[in-house]
Amino acid sequence: MIKLSGIFLCLASLQIYAQSTLPVIPVPVKTQVKTGQFIINDQTVIVDRNGREKASVAFFNAYLEKYYGFKLRVVEKAGRNFISFSTKTFIKAPADPEGYTLAVSPLSVHITGDSDAGTFYGLQTLIQLLPVERATELKIPAVAVEDYPRFKYRGAMLDVTRHFFDIEYVKKFIDLLALHKINTFHWHLTDDQGWRIEIKKYPKLTEVGGCRNGTIIGRYPGTGNDGQKYCGYYTQEQVKEIVQYAGDRFITVIPEIELPGHSSAAIAAYPQLSCFPDEPTRAAPKTAWHGDTIRKNVQQAWGVFEDVYCPSEYTFNFLQDVLDEVIPLFPSRYIHIGGDECPKEAWKRSAFCQKLIKENNLKDEHGLQSYFVQRVEKYLNGKGKTIIGWDEILEGGLAPNATVMSWRGEKGGIEAAKQKHDVIMAPNSYIYLDYSQRKAEDSVTIGGYLPLQKVYSFNPIPKELDPEEQHHILGAQANLWTEYIHYPSKVEYMIFPRLTALSEVFWSPLKNKSWESFKTRIPVQFKRYELWGVHYYPALNEPVK
Ligand code: TNX
């Protein structure tokens, strides 16, 4: 008995050894290190027997060329020195369609996906095994990996409203997500400080709503206003380009069109969307303003604003027209309709809203928000789309088919799952990547403190849920709000290495997740960031609290 348990212990430690020696993030379900190595050089070929692995082949060759300066020939068959990509075909798709196996021997590399996406994820693991320095011979250890994700929704949000990022950078951001096996890009396209997507029927949305006359300087309320006109939007052609680019990397793009709050930019373009079209713009308290406030203006500071969409027929027609142009651009099943932080003051003051509340037997203004969201949901459901809303959509009653994105901690997510609604966990307490990641942060951030280890410790499944309810947790998402993020370099500094930690939260089985092991793997990832030329915070010894 003692002997047996000794052998067992020995085997178990071998398994841990195998898991932790390879610097792969996210850590796979099963990793077995073998003897020997495979060497990729410019004679190595890629085998793509049926010519269907174009996405993975193109990504790999682009990666090799960019970081090592050579690419590989693609052939239908080879005897040795090859890397084969293949995807299984099933009569009935498996339960984990994003799974794959990766087998590296001294003679060959085989990546076999349970779907094209699975093959692509096998490639991402192979990339993690490549050296982190530029070389002409790339040595990778012989290994057998079996892998599939823990969650089917693995997301990241980029706010392009507070600060705008051009399509070249959005593509780079998407590449960085793909390298982390993230499969959803949530694109926050409209807010108080800018409307960023072309809508042909309403050109002023981008002409007027796409520009603000200035921006506060420094941390809210700021030390002044820079007085600079700040503009930016994506044409529908550019949106299509991004959706295609993401799709080639097995990433679904979910657009967010905020309603009924966070709508100052739309109101600046079309004041009739407000219950009080003739009232001047109210700037955020204690902030400096540039230009006039007599007409409706795009906001120049951060926060929550009282002038919101009026629940009028004019507004609903407008939103339906907008959505009619948005829907065909995004193949995603989901459209995010926001729903967060909608102050009720304007609706309280409006005789029209009070009448609407009475006529529809609504309890109060929260009931009216619910009425608003449900009307939009009904419209979108009719077009085959499902809505996602921030957890405020729980207030006043949840729209019948809505998926809830829980951001104010985990509470909203727990409540929604108990009501048998699908949930995406994005609690600010763990995954708000705009919060400071170091105690002695010397760049301006929104505040908060979210060090790497705290982020890594996140478990998207709250313990309050029973197994049936847990089923409703589709996955989780990192959010990057950009009030204090003006440039790509800061985007990267804020997301790395925390997004890398989250990739393990999203993908790896709980039993393989270990901070001690992650700590041994992350230094290699730092070197890989350097190879990629991305900025990062070299966090390791930050305290947890
Ligand atoms: C809350 S999260 C917001 C955003 C801000 C963010 C800053 C959410 C649904 N709303 O409008 O940018 O906090 O951390």
C-alpha cells in the first residue's frame, strides 16, 4: 500500500512537472513532455492535405515571417520535417468543438482540431513553444498535448469611444486576442464622448457625434481642457474589414450600441432624441469645458450624464434604423445594447415619460428602462439576434431572452443565472483592466487596484450557484475602458500581463490552474511580449491586496 501510494505520488509529481516545465499559457488540459525536439527551419514544410487549413496556415506563416524572418512552403504530403494541420470531420460535432491535439516528435508536428477553430488553437499552443528570440532554427520540445477550453465565451472589450483606435490598431488588438485563444471581441462603439460607427441614414452621428470640441486634462475633474477637436469613426467598409479579419482568427465581433444612457453623442447629432431637445448641454461637475454649451454637445469629460434617450417613437424608430444598418455588418448572434448607468432624472421631469409610465402600468422609471430595453430586445429577436446588456438591465425586470454581462461585481450575474438567464462574468473587482495594476502607479488611471495575482485568482463560476445555474455562465470577459488610455502603447501596458493571466482563467481547467506554476511561466511570456514589440508591466511581486 505504502509502495503503491509512493508510485502514485511519483506519477502525480511527474504530471505536475510536465505541466509546469513548458511555458505554455493558457496551460493545456493535458501535457506530456517527450524526449527530443523538433527543429523548424526554412526547409520545414506545412502539410495541408485538403487545402482547408488556410486560416491557420496564413496566421502561422505571417507570424514566422514577422518575428523570425522566414516562412514555410505549403504542400499536400511530406515524409519528414513537416508540420501538419488537419481538422477532423464529424457526423455529430463533439461537445467541445474548440478542442485539439498537438503532437510534436523529432520528425514532425501534428495539429489536429475538432473544428477549424480547434486547429487554430493548436497552432497557438505551438506558437507558445517557439523560442522567444529571433532565430533561423526554431527548436521546440517533443510533446503530446490534449486540450479544450473551460468556457465557450472568452471575451475582451475595447472602448473606442473615450479614445479612438484606428483599424490598423484594432487589427493588432485582435491578433493579440487570438494569441491568447480569446474568441470574442466586444467593440464598444457608442458613448457620451463619441459615436464611432458610420450609419448612412443618420450621417450626423459621425459628423457631429464623432467629434468632441475638447477633452479634460488629467484625472477627473482634470486641470483644464485641452481645447483640441477630437474625432474618429469607422466606415461600414472598415467595420466589414475588421469583422472579416477577426473571423479569420476565429473571433466573433460583438458591437455595442449603448442605450438608453451613455447617449450624449447621439443626442448631440439629433437633439430630438432627448426629452428636452432645447436644453443646453450640462458639462460634468467641476470640469472645464471648451466651446459652447447652448446646443447639444458631445461630452468632454468622463462620467454619467442625465441627458439620455427619450423613450419616444422618434427614438425607437431611430434605434431600429440604426440597428438595421448594424445587423448586416455583424454575423454575431449577439448585439450588446448597453443598458448601464442610465440616470432617471430626465424621465422623472418629463411629462411625456410620466404619461408613458401610467399608460403602460409601469411601476416607475426603472420599469420604463425595462420597457425600453424590452422593446429593443423584441425588435432584435425578430431579426434573429440575442441581446446582451450590462447588469443594470436586471432593474425593473429582465428582458425575456437577454444575456447579462455582470460588471458591478458578481451579484448581477448570480441573480441572472438564478433567473435562468445566460451570463457573461466581467466583474470590475477582478477584470477591469483600466484599474491600476501597481500600488505605485505613476501613469494616470481611473483608480482602483487590480494586481496580476488578484486577476489570476478570478473564478467565473460563483460558488453561490448550483450546478444547473452554473450552466448559465457562458464565460467571462476583460474590459478595457479608455478614459485614461490615449494611445496603443498604454492599451498594451494596461492589458499585459493581466490579459495573459485571464486567458488561463478563461481556458484552462481549474485543476491545472496554479499561481505558483503561472509565476514560473510568465517570465518567458515577458520575453515574448518583447519579441512582439508590445508594451507590458513586468508585474510579479505586487502584493495581492
Ligand atoms: C463603468 S462598466 C462603465 C463605463 C466606464 C467604466 C470605467 C460599465 C458598464 N460602465 O462607462 O468607462 O466604469 O471603469
